[in-house]
Amino acid sequence: MPEVWECRSRVRRVRGAMRICASGLVLAGVLLFARGSSGQGGDPGFDAVVSPYGELFPALILALDAIDPAPPGSAALASGQGAAFGDQDGLIGASVAATRDDEAVELQVDIPALDAQGRLAVRLPQAGERYTLLPVMRWDHARLLNATAGDLVPYRLTLLRDGVRTAEVDGSVRLHAAAEAPYFVNDGAASADLGWIFAAYVDERAPEVGQLWREAGSIEGVEDGHGNPSNDEGTPGARTPESTHAQVFRLWHALESRGLAYSPLTTRSSVRGRVYVQRVRPLAESLAGGAANCVDGSVLIASALRAAGIDAALVRVPGHMFLRYALDEDGGRQAYLETTLLNDARAERSRSEHRVSLDRDASPALRASLRRFESALASGAAQYRKAERHFARGDSPEYRVIDVSAARRLGVQPIATGSRASASEGASTSAGGR
């Protein structure tokens, strides 16, 4: 089954999740850096570099901060771009030209407003060659999570050559909010699909998810998929497609009972016309406001399904997203759900091949909700069938299945939960020290 993570020959390395499907363009590579003017701080071989294009996205840091960085070393980047030392997924550092063979250099990065620091000491092999230095950064999760979009955050870079300070540069980076997801980069000759970032907004450990399932569990009138009425206290059997649909419908009706409905408001932007960004509503905001666009709704329901042990994936097609979920334990059967049909009266016209049984005395409101749910299943399945050949080819970033379980295995973590966990443990930095 083609997934966004299964790009085979185009996967550069598993740990560098940013590089998946990048077709040679790496997020941490110099192709994406905003480079300072040559010879900053009085050192002609020293330039500050910030990726992407002088902007800082907390989402990228929070999503991948649990991944232990590789030991300091070098890795070749694109042809003609030299080598990078340090954190190959780093976002801030410097370009340094070696003044002699085997030169010892140290780069220090300080961002006081974010309580972030990084240090990297390496030896540059060849005189006259330029190298990219990317220190492993220690970030304050809480500050990143609460960042205000548009703020200019000062930083300082300090370079030492053979133990002697030769340059000190003060600059600033434009900060984005954690809810801003950079999902695609187009640099003209090359591009990078960063759609995996949406998996970081799926938060199966969010407290709102537990409350939703408590509300779903109190709904009466839905059979459990094993032929038992909703008030049966017997032990449920193994999960089947029927029982899964019954469980997902309970969640659907709980969301409809809260008044959640589609909102067409989508905030998209770009950085210099190259980095495409979409704001993703936090789960609490969607629920409190009773509004969700296609991404918000898919992320919200995927969060709840994963909390219940149901595997879920986000399905991207041009200008739209819907949801896939597993119908059985091994994921051999799948269903597709169009989340924008929540509380949409027009959705009662279509029927799905998947059926949920209601008690004989089920309320009219519950029956109407079921018709919308079945219509959402039919719509999702139809959209997937229409786009299936594009998923199979895997040659367009506009057609991707973002498997959340696969993303978790690669180290992509929920943005908000990871920050809450750090705060609750009394530690402002990640365990990996990034």
C-alpha cells in the first residue's frame, strides 16, 4: 500500500525524516538556507545560515525533537555544496570556510528569547573548502509552543578558530506559531514534500480526546457491531469491521452533538513564495469553536481513533484532506471518511456500503447523524478510488497517504503533547538534548 513514507529510492536516510521524498532537496541543506552577507563579524569565511529562508518554524523542531541526533560528523549534501557537520536536521548554524587543512573550529549559537543554545566543535578537513556547521540545539519546548507568529527573535553566532574567537554575529530570525505547518518547499529546480508534518498535529494523548470518548460511550441506541444493543454489558468480541464502524460512528455522533461542523476558513501562506504553510487548529480550538476545515477535522478524528487503538492515516489530494482508518486489527481492510460532512444536512442523500445498526427505538437525531456518517464514508471511498492511481505512482506531493503510525515509528511526535510532557517532568529541554 503506497504511503508517503515509502518512497524507496528517494529516501535519503530514516533518521532524517525531513529528507523523505525530498528528491535531493534536504531541509537542513544549504539549498534552503538564507545566507548572510559574506564575511560576517569580521571573518571573511563566516556566514550565518538559517533554514528555511531565515524563518523558524517551531512545528519542525517540536515534531522531531525526540529523535536523537547523529554523532557529530560529516555527510555530503548536494553536489557542489560541500559537507555539513553536526545535526543534519539542524535549522540554524553557519557556513565556514577552512583557512588551513585540519582546522579546529567551534561554533556557538545562542537565542536568548527562546532559551536555546547550541555548540559544535569540529575539524575542517581541507583549506579553502566551505562547510556548513549545524550545532545540536537545546530548545525550551514551552517557549516554542507559545511562540507568536511574526516575532523577530535575535540570535548570536560566535566562531572560534583554533580556540581564538574570530567572529561574532548578531542577527534575527522570524518566528512562526506552532500551529503553522510548513508542508511543501519549492525552490524552482527542486522541491521537498514535508506533508509528514501533519502527523505531528495528530495528538492521541490530548485530554480532549478522552472526554470525547466518554461522551461517545454514553450514546444510546447504537449496536456494538457484534449484534448486541448499546446497553449490553457483556464482554465485546474481537474488533471487526462492523464493530469498528459502530465505534467510529459513536465518535462521529459525539462530535455532531457538540455542534462541530465544517468551516471553510483555511489560513495558507508562503515564505518568499517557496515554503507553503497552512495553519492547523489545535484540537481544543476546533472543539471549543465548533468549527473545523478538512485538515482540522481529519487531524481531530485521527487523534481520537488512535487513542482507541484504531490505526488512522491522513489522505491528501489537491486542495483537500480526508481520513483513512483500519477496520480490523491487522489493517487489512480500510475505510475512508470525509470529515467535512459533519452536521451537513446535504450529506443525508448518499449511502455507504458499510452499515451501522441502530436499536429499534433510536432517536430521529441519531438516525439523521447515521445517514450523514454513511454519506461521509461513501464520499471518502469515492475520493480515494478517484485518486488511487496517483497514490500508486507516488510521483506527486499533492497525492499522499500520511500514515500516522509510520510517522511515529520514524520519530514524529505530537507537537502539543510532547511539550506538555516536558513541562510536567519539570524539564524545559528534550531528552535528546536537541
